[in-house]
Amino acid sequence: MTSPAIWTPKPIGPRLPGWENKALAVLNQHMAEPLTWGVSDCLSVPADLCFAMTGVSILPRHLRRYRTEAGAWRLLVRAGFSDVEEALNAAFPRLEGVAMARRFDAGVVERKDPSGRTVLATVIITNGAQAVGRDAEGPVLVSQLSLRAAFAIGARAQR
């Protein structure tokens, strides 16, 4: 018997009118804060942006109780994910290519931590060419095209 999932992301609708100003306020708030596990990290930033832009809360407060990197890893494992990329993939549609990302979509980039270990950082597309985020070492600014994967925050309009 398998255990019940501790987290099942909700379906996400389109971005709401006025999403630009709300998203910018949320991103500015997170970028002004230090990385804080469970408050401002690679799961909570895209979740907060999603709520600001679509009104859908994909990461309930009761799952944000972790306060350490180890706690974040325990949450991911309990939810059935091996890393943040898998969690984002469960919550948001994965884009066919990173060039398809639009402003305020999420992305994942590989980084080296101080010990030389490869880690993943979540970044947010800002202007169609760059993505910003933060990891334990500080701000992350990368080219959108250097992303390992990109995820749509808010349903795309059907054509």
C-alpha cells in the first residue's frame, strides 16, 4: 500500500488582470530578503508568484514549516520528489524549451556550491533574456538560455 501524497498541486488558471504589478511586488520582496527556508526559497518564491498572478495557492502554509535545507529535502522526499525541478514539474507545466518562457515564469539552473557540489537553484524570468533568483550564497543572475528547464506560471491562452 502506498502512503497518501502529502502534496498534490492544484490546477492553475490564467494570469489575472493586474498580475504584472503583483508579481513584481512579490519578486522584489523576496529578492530583498535573505534565503530563508520555508519562507523565501526555491519552492516558496514560485508558489508566492503563482498566488499573486493567478490567485491559486499551490504550496499550502502547513507544508512551509521547514526551517533548514535538510527540512526542505525531507519535504521533497515525503512528497515523492528527488529535487526541486521535479517539484516544479509537478506544480507547473514544463515548457518545451527555455526560450519559450515568458516574464515571471520559473526556471531551474545548475550551480556549484562552495564545496563544488552541483546544486539546483530556482530563478524567475524577468525580462525575457535574464532570470534572477537567490541561493545560499546570494543573488543569482543568469541568461534565460542557460536554464536547465523552465515552467509556466499561469495557463497559456489557447490559440
